[in-house]
Amino acid sequence: MNYIDFRSDSVTWPTEEMRSAMMQAIVGDDAFGEDPTTNELESYGASLAGKEASLFVASGTLANQLAIFTHCNRGDEIIVDDRSHIVRYESAAVASLTNVQFRAIEPKGNAITTDEIIAKIRNPLDETEPKTALICIENTMLNGNTIPLDTMRKLRYLSSRYHVPVHLDGARIFNAAVAQNVTAAEIAQNADTVMISLSKGLCAPVGALLCGNKTFINKAKINRNLFGGTMHQSGFLAAAGLIALKNMRQRLAQDHETAFYLANSLAQFEEIEIDITSVETNIVSCKFKHENFEGESLCNFFKSRNIFIKPPTEDGNMILMTHRWINRQNIDKFILALKDFFK
């Protein structure tokens, strides 16, 4: 990249190895289940998640919505973290596609707790209340924090106790696994279904996997076609996804180290509030202290220097993400620019 981009880890480019694999991919028609590269990706991805099967789709949003559509019936209710991607960044798809409603939790701490979830489960004997059909959680969360493995295990227990399945938005599940020094399967075993993004820190150009048991994935495959998501020679894309899963998971620790370096660099500014201890993965959250801070002027200032950031919120909160294309030299350049901005 000839610019520096902190907006998201979804801005990553495919590696040369991915591009080569895409050019040489052996393909067939996935609508008939005959694309060998896609089949290999789905099998390998399912094994990493500790699930029986998986389904390759175009995006994480599609995988999440397929999971909800397959788990739920019209008029059901799903329990979610109010800060989650499913709530904030999927265009209210649960309302328009599945016709279900949110029962959102505003967690008191960084991570949602099982007690907070239990308090939101409806009485199944009250016919006037909607049915609690699904619990959706996110790991890592949008702020980059992980859900403790013990909490995930407690969630699995309450899921069984209340007979409510769990869907895990694991867009960055491998970041969580690296941060906690566990496997993705150890996290995913506590959920019935899990979405894995291939196109964020793993650098594939497109795609996600929805993982679960064979019965569920067979139903989801039918629903994928209903959503217009069935692809034909998808092996060209799946080839990059295979490289992402096989070769890119191991380097995510580098992104975490870069994020820690970024957080420590930001801590030198009196104008910025940041809790360095909260940085667990590749996402750094900070806040500008000035009450009349203008986020647009900051974005324009950095853009003029070939640096891209997401606009801070009205109250000054800003998220920065590290990835394969961000190194310490990029961060040093960003910090120098920030010093100029505050002059």
C-alpha cells in the first residue's frame, strides 16, 4: 500500500500467494457441490472451528443473517449485545429478512455476562411474550476485547439449560484465539454455529464461513440460495480463503503487537484518553478529551497526508485497527502527523 489505513482490517489486500492460488484454482460448479477448492475450504474451515460442516458465503454479514434466518422463525426474538455488528452494521437485516426482533443488552463491563443474558430470556410459558430463539454473541467484540473462555463455557451451559441455541459472530475468532492462547475450536465449541471472516486480518479478498452441524448447514445452504448467495465457480475465491486459513492465522500476533505499540504511542498525548491495558488484539480504542473536537477536520488533515482513519464519534471516541499492512514505521508517521495536528 502507498498509503496508511487504520479504518479497518477489512482494507487488507490479498497476498501474492493468494493471487497465485486464485489463478491456478481447480474449479467446478458449487451449486452442484462440485467445486473441489470450495469443498476443501469448507471442510478445512469446519475442522478449525471444531464443527461438522461449513458453508462458504460472500460476506460475514451474509453468514450472520443466514444463521439467524436458519435458527429462527418469524416473530422470534434474539438476545444480542447492543454494541455488536449484527445490531449496528447489518442494515437491520433481521427485521427485513427474518422478521425477528432484538432484545439488546447494554453490558456494564467490557464483555457481556451470562447473568445479563439470563435476565433477558423470556418466559417460555407466557404466550404473550415473544420466544427467545437465539443468543448472538461476538468474539472478539467491536472494541477488540475478547470474551473470557470461562464466560463462553458458562454460556454453553445456560444455552443447554434454557434450550436456546448460540450463534457466535467470530469474524475475528482467530484474533481471540491468539490473544487467549487457545484454539478457535476451544472458543467455538461453546456455540452452536459460528461465522468466520476470511477477509479481515486473514487478508483474503472476500468471503466468510458459516460453521455448524451437518443438518444445520444443509438448511443454511438452501437458505443461501433463497438469499441469492449461491455461487458457481467459487473456487477462485475459495483458493484465497484456504491460504488465509492455512498461512495467515499465525501472523495475527504481529498485528496485536503493532496495536500495543500504537496504544503506547498514543498515551503520550495529553489530549487523548486511552487505557493501554484494554488493548487485547488488533483494535485500539481512544478518546479525544476536547469537548468541541471536530472529527471531520481530523480526518481531512490525515487524508492530506495519505493516512486514513474512521471519523471519531461525536463524543470523541475513535477506533484504530492494525493489520498486515500496518507496521511501526507507519505508526511513527501517524504519531508525527498527530503532533502536527495538535500544534
